Amino acid sequence: MNYPLENLKDTEFEKLVALICERILGLGTIVFSKGKDAKFEGKANKFPSEREPWLRNTTISLRVIL
């Protein structure tokens, strides 16, 4: 299934990225504000795997880069 990501508004794309990160990393995903970065703190759900989850803090860029 193909989805036309180029049709998303910037804010819609940012929300999509944040939701994907929350699904993969977990509820430790925190979005700072519109058009900015997010961060993840804690133990990941499924990254890089469920057996050996990631345990660290990181910054996630939510910006649309053309």
C-alpha cells in the first residue's frame, strides 16, 4: 500500500512521525512543540528488537526537510 506522504501538511507529518516513534520506542516519546524536536527517554518497546530493547535517551527530529 502506498500513501502519498507528499500530500501531508507539515503538522500532519510531524504527528505521523511522533506516532510511529511512540509505537516503536514507547510512551517515553515526548514532543516538545509544533515544528520542533521530540525526545525519547527510557526503554524502547521494539527497537532494535523486543528481546534486546534500547535503553537510552535520544532526540528525534520531526521537521520536514525538502
